[in-house]
Amino acid sequence: MIKPILIIQGAQWGSEGKGMVAAALCERRKVDYAVRTGAVNAGHTVYYKGKKYVNQQLPTGWVNEGTELVIGPGALINPPIFFAEMNMVREAGFTGRILVDHRAGVHLDSHSNAGKYSSKHYRIGATGKGCSFALVDRIQRNPDSMLFKDIPLRPPEPLGWQYADTVEVLNRAHDEGEQILLEGTQGTLLDLYLGPYPYTTHKQCTAAQWVVEAGLSPSLEYEVVLVARTFPIRVAGNSGPMAQEIDWPTLAREINEKLILSGREPLVAPDAIADFVTATMSFPESRYSSREVYLSEGNRDAWNACAPVVRDELGKLFEFTTVTKKLRRVARLSIEDLKHSVMVNRPAWVALTFLNYEFPEIWGMTKRTENRSMRLAKYIVDLEMELGTSVRAYTTGPYSDNFLECVGTFDPE
């Protein structure tokens, strides 16, 4: 039986928890091939046997031993990061195949340096990893342009990786009824063409893009899973518009209040929140050469000024960019933005992540301890009616057993 190809798609500004959702579905659907393309400016996090792992190149589906990992022709591969991740997953116990398409692009040190020393990090909140420079180099096809296969490398080891025509591999696998998952990177609202230019990423990043980059036909059947955060985040700095933006101290206080009302202890010590707010006052905009620099560096300087014990306490909630290690921006859920993502990607269903931020009393809940309140159930049903699509899963924490599947109630009829 031919199975729909799963596409894990971000609904907002990236960092929606796609890595965790992709890994959970690889385990539960027994996915045969997990595919990732994109570049190294997106870090997908997964917890395996209690340990945190961050993948910038490999799919997080490696947590399922039966899944083969594929880096498709649309990828830009940074050799040091790729080899470090390959060794990481091998040491974690993954013994399956890792296939790299021979047409995949390359991300060199020269691209990283160009990104590091460009003004884009301050001007538009880019990560500064140089991914756009790597992509432009590939597009220009200069005489000295290269693909990943053109980089002098030692021969792949037996349990390492191997080159393959992954387009042929995936198409054959689909025709034979095997399950394929495409792990998209970044989020719909960052799309180069559809996002708030120039505050976008360097390429297209809707569900259709992952189909193209994997070398699959748009006429095949797909099951698009739209991953959406209850409190979306985006990168630090002057990174563009963000509807209903708040700050981390505000969110921390709200979560604490809800926990106290439910008879539980606060998540973040109030004194630690106050210390951070006080530290931010020591780094006003006037200390910096421009507003862009202030927006990028101010919170990080305030964070570094806090005592280690305060940073440990705040780290229970405050989130930082995987790549640049700067405090992200955070906002309340924008229904209008989410409706836009539903319209563009036409998902089969939505996975709602970080629901424990909205309902802290379910923090860490698993299937074994699941106890959905009427208030939570109403929240999900109301969201389904707003979006016109089902919410069939939600998360209450970072671990695979915090990924809870539910029956979507939305019926368009």
C-alpha cells in the first residue's frame, strides 16, 4: 500500500519544535527514510535516553533505529558540522545507513566568514552563519564553485555514510510502500518570497520546498503536519515584525501565577526574574553604537551580567538561538499568522507545541499521566474551529513521551 509522504512544516518563525515532532513520528510511524535538506542555520533538538542532541544537518529521525537518514540534493553541507553530527549519532547508538546525495551543495569556511563579517546579523537579525553566501555561490556556478562531493574527504567508513542517488532511492521506496518523512527547516513566516522581506531567511521554506529539494513529485500524496507553538519565538535582534510580542520576564511571571493557582511551585524563582530585569536596565540603548546592535546584544549582555545561579534559574524557561546563543524574541500566539500558514501549507493536521506554556499545570505530562481539563479541551477545539483544520497532537515538554496524540474534532461538514 502506498503511504502518504509525511512533511513536518514549521508554522511560524522557526524553532516550533519540528525536530521533536519529526523524531516522535519516526518512532511511532516506523518511518523508513527521514530526509533533511536546508542549511546549518536551523538547529533541531531531540532528547534520546535522557540526553539532549542538536542536529543542524542530520534528520532527528536517527532516534528510531529502523530509520535511514537522507541528506537530499537541496542541502548545503558544512563538512565539520556534518561529520561531528555523524559521529554524535553513531556514539548514541544509531547504526542505520546515512545517505548523502551526490548533488548536495557545500557550505565552506569562506561562506561562514562572509556571514560572520557581513552586516546582516545586525541589519536584519540573520544568524550570521553564511548560508545565503553558500547558496548564492551554488547558484552563480562560478568556475571555482563546488558541491559537497568535490571536497577532498577521506573515504566513508563502513558505519559512517555513503553517497547515493537519493532521488532514485526515495522514489523507489515510495513506490514500494515505504514510509518517508521530510523534516522541514525554519518556518513559513520566514519564507524568502512570502515573508516580510527583507526580514526573511535566504530561501523558500514552505512544505512545497522540501518536496522540491528532495527530488519528489508534487503529484504524490502528502500528509503535511504543521507544527505551531503556543508562544512563537524568533531570532534575537532587529529580525523583523512579530505580532503580539512580549518578553521572557512577562511570560515567566504569567506561568508562575498559573502554577501557583493550580497549587504547584513557581517554575522560575521570582528573584531571578527581578535580577534579570534589573540587569537589562544597566545596558540601555545609549550604551550601543546603534539600535540594531542594542537589540542584538543588549539582552545577552544583561544575561552575562547575571550570577551563574540566576542564569541557571532563568534557563528553565528563557530560550536562546541554537546557533548564535542569543536570547530569542517571544510573542503570544497570533491566530492570523497561523491562519496564513494553514492557507499556504494546507496541512492534514496541526501539532501544537509548548502547550505547557499556556497550561503550565500539564508541564511534563505523558500518556500515562494524561489528564486533560475541560478548559484545555475547549482551547484545542476553539483553535481547530478558527483554523479550519484538526489539532491531532500537542506537547507538554521536550521528551518523546511528552508528545501526546489526540483525536482532532474539526469536521468541515
